[in-house]
Amino acid sequence: MLLCFRIFRFDPSTDKEPYFAEYEVSPEPTERLLDCLNRIKWEQDGTLSYRMSCGHGVCGSCAMRINGKCGLACQKLAKEYEGQTVTVEPLPSFKVLKDLMVDLTPFFEKVRLIRPYLISSQAPPDKERLQSPEERKKVDQVIRCILCASCVASCPVSNEDDQFLGPAPLVWAFRYIFDTRDTETKERLRQLDTPHGAWGCKNHFECTRVCPKGIPVTKSINMIKKEIRRFQ
Ligand code: SF4
């Protein structure tokens, strides 16, 4: 199998403009697009830059835009692209550091803003803070978020409004708002009750479509909106 790649290239220290470079790879059908990028880098062009780590859909490092859709290169089977030209670009709406690597600092700053950790006014118990299986079920889906930023890069609102918190930070807010052990619920909801918080979401559903972990992102944001109304 022969796959043709068009890969976005841009080195701000030497290039005036971004351009696309073309490569050909002959992967095994069971290989992923990330394996193809590795073959290009290791066998053809060592200057190509991208992020990767686990290679198994766990770390979220290899998020990029592939044929117009954001996702993890390690989750895309090469054989699914047979007969196509594979266009690979960095995640949109972030500053390109080099080639497929973007600056995720603003993304992580927004995640930090929502205080992504358990806050409890209760004294710590001798062992862990327990939850029932039913209580845990409420956050089962959102807990899978790996902070790959594909949702934010695909969100039409995030692309136009850099003040909007964005889907992933809202998913992390959901994780603690609906965690029965967290006692900061009201304050968390108050923080999201703004045009750039939960209300910034206009239900485009792009985040849900691209999430590599199958998280119902838009539905979760809508549940936050419902909870804000309930506490008003
Ligand atoms: S919600 Fe999904 S797409 Fe968004 S950062 Fe988490 S894993 Fe990635």
C-alpha cells in the first residue's frame, strides 16, 4: 500500500510562509498514521517536527488535523486512507511553533482556571474519600479526557473568541461539579455563568464529533447550563 502525504511545514526561524511538503510512505495496513509520520521523520526527513508520546491514544500528544478533521494520529489506521492523499496540519486556532507542533499554553491556562482538582471543605478521612458506584457513574465519561485539545481546535466559537473557555476546560469543570465529594459546586457554577463560560457554547457539536475518547462534550456542557439554572 502506498500513501501520499501532504504535510504542513513551517519553521518560524527560517520560513517566511508555511508550505506543504509531499512524502510517500508504504506502511503495513495495520500501521497508524503516527507510524507513517515516524517513517517520514526517521527515514526521509529528520527536520519534520510533531509531538508524540504513548502512541496508544492515552497521552493526547499527537493531536493534529488530518484531512480536515482533528484527532489523534495514533488512532488512525493507515489502511483507512488507502487511495487518498493524507493532508496533515497542526491543530487550528493555536500558534504554530514548528510544523505540526502548536503552542498549547493558552489551552492549559484555561484548564487551570477552572481549578481541575477536588476541593472539599470536609476534613480528610483516614483513608480515601469514598463515592458510591452510582455517584461515580455521573463522571465516568468525562473522566476519560486526555487533554488533547482536538475539541477546542474544532470549536467554531473557540476559533473566533479567544476569551471563550472552550470545550475541554468545561469538561473538566463538569468532572468536579458533578463529583459528589467536591464542595465547591456553587462557586464553580458561578464562575461558568458568563458569556465566555458555559453560555459561550452554541451547540455546534464539533467537539463531540472529534473527541477521540468518545466523550459527549456538548451534552456535558448543556448539563452544566442546566445545573447553573437549577442553582439560580
Ligand atoms: S474532551 Fe475529548 S477532544 Fe477535548 S481534550 Fe478531552 S479528550 Fe481531547
